[in-house]
Amino acid sequence: MKPTTHSFYADAVQGVIEHVASHLDEALELDTMAAQACLSRFHFHRVFRGMVGETPMELVRRLRLERAAWRLLHTDRPVTAIAFDAGYETHEAFTRAFRDCYAKPPSEFRLNARARIELAAPCGVHFRADGRTPHFIPRDSGGRTMQVKIERYPELRVGTVRHIGPYIQINEAFARLGELVAPAHLFEQPGAMMIALFHDDPDSVSADQLRSDAAVTVAPHATLPDGLTEQTIPEGEYASTMHVGPYEQLGDAWARFMGEWLPASGRRMNGGVSYEVYLNTPMDTPPEKLRTEIRIPLASGT
């Protein structure tokens, strides 16, 4: 029997969790894991975070800390050795991280044989000394009942300005975009849309190296002003939902959309680009009334 879409995504995420839990001392092979789920690295990151409530790297860090707590209680290994095993380069860095999570430094925690090692985790997965990994509990924060429409959109020609740096600072690229397109009146063309494209996984690419594009849709035969790079968003079927509120909350909206609605929808994504469409701007709209449409490309035949 062909697996349901929900079980497909759940099985893929469960497989990653089992691999992570049994290979805590190894580097994450996110590209391989994403390929197994038939997703790009970026899309896989969003699906995983949405379903689990943590990114893969956050899961690794927490399980390593839980393992460190268990070793403090059940072995006589030196704290420095336990710190290195947990992925920290110095005793001091480990002590800070451990105190932040357990409210006590490692040496004091070790004195309480009945201390609890499990840290808060909505997915229900914790370090197990016997090597067993329980099935995770998919997050359910209302994403399955999001208002979503599925439509076929035509190919979009866009003029873009590249932004390198934290995604939340893409407004700098939009400012440059505005300076370039305003004299050409591109914003005034019928149906013109302001769009953002995001290309990298924030969990595996440093914030100062993240690539994104501020974009405006352009008519097929319009001349692009100097300074803009032309890109194409393919024609196809897309699922979209509306986020109303500050841009800072978009990350959680994406997580619920791709980690809760998508697995429950009976649909799968294809390898195309996901993007945001801005229907108003902070220049004349208060944060709580900003309207952003987020779109993901769907595979056919699912």
C-alpha cells in the first residue's frame, strides 16, 4: 500500500531523529537527509522544524546536553571530557550552556543523584542510555486547520536585488530595489507584486552568509533597469496562506504551514522555489496589520 503523505513526511522526520539520536558524535548530513525526503535542504529544514518544534541542530544540541547530564550522574568522567563529548570546545562554554538549561553548573548538578536530565521538548524525544529512540510527537499548534488555497499560478518574471546577511534585514535590499525601479515606474504596472525569495538554511549557513532576494514582478517585455537581476518563478500549482502580523512572526507561520498543514494535506512539495508576497508595507501599515502571502510549490499527481 502506498504510504500517505502524512506518513511519508513523518517517516522521513522519524528516520532523521533516529539517526541523530544514534550518531550524536557525528556531523549532520543534512543534504542526504533532505534528499531522502525529496526536499531541498531549505525546505527540509522548515518541514522538520514545523513537525518537531526544533531544527535538526537544536535537537542535536539538546540531546548532547541530556547525554552530558546523564554522564554527570552515572559516570565518573571528568567534566572537561564530558564537555568535549557534548561538542563544546572549552569547559567554560559548556558550563554556561549547561547552567542556562539546568539552572546549575555541571559540578553542582552532579551532586544530586535524583536530578532530572530531560529538558523541555514538545516532540517527546529524549536521550536514552539504552540507545532506544521513541517515536516523536508531531507538533500541533493549529497549523493543520490553516486557511490555505491551492491555485495554479503563471510563470513570474521578477527583477531582483540580492541580499547577503540575516533574513530579517532584507528590508535593506528592498530599499535598494525601490531606488532602482521607482524611476521606471515598475511598481505602478498592473499586477505588480513585491516578493522575497530565500535560498539558504539558517540552521547550517551563518547569518552573515544567508542569501535572499528582494524582487518585483515585471511584465514579460518590460525593460529591466540597470542593477536588477532577472529571475523566473516557474508556473505551477502552489499552496498559499495569509499571515497577518509582524514580519518577525513569519518564521513560525512557515513552520506551521510546512510542518503541520503540508504533512496533513495529502500533498507534497516539488523542488521549486517558495516565496513571500507582500500585500502592504511597513511604510504605511502598523505591524499588526501587515499582510504577507506565503506560497509553496506542489508536486503534481499527489
